[in-house]
Amino acid sequence: MQKIIDEILFPHTTLSRIFPPDADLKAVKSEIRAAVKRALAGVNPVDRPRLINVCGLPASGKSAVCKAIKAERPELLYISFDALMEELPVYLAEHLKDRRKSFERWEIPARFAGYQLLKQAVRHKLPILFEHSNADPRHVELYQKIRQAGYTVDIRYIDAAPDLVLPRLASRERFFSPERTRERAAILSELLPDLRKTADDFTVLTPWKEPSCP
């Protein structure tokens, strides 16, 4: 699983490439450990682990869907790279000055921490709620590996087109570029058939709606 994660993160696989060059690594690592500890609170291994992935474009409502699921199923470990980033005081301080620059500086560290948390969660068979767009072909192999580890993979895709999400994206606090949003839409369109085949369960959700939670 680490090999796939390294391929996803490449070339950001060493500390010098992951963190901003002027970052206080000791302080940032402490912040990340604290965020991970908070995420793990109340989460325990299970005999029949399940990973629920909520995917779709930025500003499609993934966080709202995950919030509803987590409220109904607090035993799940919620992994969201954006949520991890927003747990970092160093990011929040920079965000007040420049939301675009702060995102560009701390997106990769949050992704790195999130994937490492995912790997450890799978190793310990924790029930997982994974918020991620899935706009990466290597996620198909990632989910295959997770299934091989004994997980049921449940993918819930929010079917929101770029024209729907871009106005909302422009108005929200956290930055994400329109160009990358359109790129992700194209990638997701190609990947959906493979994601559907890979998952044990695959559901298409209507934008802005919160699902009933099993």
C-alpha cells in the first residue's frame, strides 16, 4: 500500500519536498500528531472493517455528506485532507493573510499526513470514512489493496458537474482553482466505471443532499 501512496504523492515523498522550506518541522509535526490523535479518539478495530468513501468535485458537498454519516456513525475514523489541513494552526494563521498561498503551501503536507493515517487505519482494521475526490487513477489500485486487506469498500459519488460547483467554490473560504476542478471532472468521468467495478458497493448521490445513513 505504501508503494501506491508514494506513487500518488510523487515527487513529494521526502520531507524537503513535502513541507514548505521555511516551516518549523518540529512544531508542524506536533500539530499533525495532535490532529491525528483527535481524529482517532473513540475509534476502535473491528472484525469486518468497512471503508466508506465520499467522492466528487470540490464544493460538491462531500464534507456535508460526511458530517451526516459521522453523526450517525461516530465509530468511523473520518479522514479528510482538507479537515486535517484546517486543524493545523500554522495553516490557519497563514490563511488569514492569503487563502490561496496558504492552501498551496499546506495542501501537500495535509495529503501526506492523510495518506499515512489511511495506511495505519487499514493496518489496524479501523472502520473508515474517507473524504476524497478520487480524481486519481491510482485510487483504483488503492481500493483494490484495501479490499485485499479484508475491507468492504463502499463508494458514494456526488454527481455534481463543474458548472454547478464553480460558483460555490468561488465563494467559500478554502481556495481551490477552477482549472484544477475542471481537470478533476475530466479524470473522474473516465475513472467512474473502474471505481464502480472496484467497489463492493457504489452509490450515486444527488448534489447538496445528505444521505440516509445505514
